[in-house]
Amino acid sequence: MSEQPLILVTNDDGIHAKGLRELVEVIQLFGEVIVISSEVSMSGKACSITVDYPLRAVPVEKIHGAKTYKCNGTPVDCVKLSFNSLLDRTPDYVVSGINHGANSSISVIYSGTMGAAIEGSLHGVPSIGFSLDDFNPDADFSKAKMIVAKVFQSVMENGIPEFTCLNVNIPKGKPEGVKVCRQAHGKWEEEFQKGTDPHGRDFHWLAGYFKNFEEESVETDIHALNNNFASVVPVTVDMTCYKTMEQLKSWKF
């Protein structure tokens, strides 16, 4: 009898997030699940790693029967530990999420959810980050889990090219379907709200809004979400701008 695939599940909303539990419930249908999650929220930690204190992974109560650890590090730390020292065998898949809030467009470079998926891809295994466009801690994940199952089944059947992962964003409510897209070109227009704490010290609280530079494009993840479709964007770690590289070759250094 062949061994079940080992699936590493992690997230960036922390060990107690509802989205993590919903993800485990559906992914365990496809193999043996091991859960390793940060003990607190690590939203916005991207691909950061811990270098200034030792990491600890502590067994905690199982999630839907899956062996579960909480870690004092980042989502990427959780993946690195899994591949290098914590598990008895190498995971066959890395699945991250389900994040509370979308990670479409430029948010992919800030997302701890996607940081974990990117780290998984660096280890050469198929990796996926799932996000739901709903920040409510008690969001309804029932329809999102159907998309998770469909996408993961497709990945098992078809694979993902090495050093590539998938960024999957799911609309709130009932999705109309799934669209393969590219990342929308946009940015966060950041605004810092300044205030003073009770001790008279100034503080700055990050706020702002997302600005989409191509609202008319039908090829992007933002357009898919706005039209009630789940978006699937392949993400690679190669950040080279090849167009600019060709221009630079004509420069005289």
C-alpha cells in the first residue's frame, strides 16, 4: 500500500485562526496533514525569517485529528523548520491559509500567507496560498473550501513547475468559478495616522487604500475578484526585470 502524501499546512493569522481550521478540514481529505503555525498573527511578515532568538515548535491540541505545532517564528520559519529538522519526512505539498483578507495584486509581496507558499516552492514542492476576501475573524468559509478542494485536486493531478507556487484568492460569498489570471498592477497609497498615547509619546498607525492602475483590464486577479470569481495567479521567485536587463546591456559602465 502506497504512503499517503504528506501535506504541510500553515498560515499567517496564527494558530487560533478560523481559516486555518477550515483549511485543515478540507486538505486532510487528500493526505496526511501536519499543521505548523505561528502562535500569534504574523500578517504582513512576507518572507521574513527569525535570526535574533531561537525557534521553538511545541505540540498542541490536534486540529481535526492532524498533528499540530505552534511556533514562535514567522510563517517562513514554520516551513523551514518542517523541511530541515522537525518532520520525519519531507512534505509533498505546502498549503498556506485560508487567509482572512485577499492577497491579490501587490499584496503578494507583503503577505505572510504567500511568504510560506513561496518558501515551499523554493524547496521544490508544489505550494499554494489560499486567501478569502473577507477580514471577518468569523468569516463563512464554506464556499471557499470548495475552491480549495478543486484547486488542490488539480495541483495533485497536474503538478506545478519547480520554484513556482499558486496565489489563490477567493471572493466573499458564492464564487461564479475560477479564473487563471495575472497579478494586477497597483500599489497601496499609504497614509499614517498620527496620534499621541497617554504618556505623551507620538505614534504613527499605518492606514491607506489600494490604487489599481489598470481597472479596465479583464486579465487580472483584482478584476476576477470584483466579478465574483476566484483568481489563480502563478507566482515565481525570479524578480528579474528582463526588459530593463536588455536596456542595461547598452549602457557603458
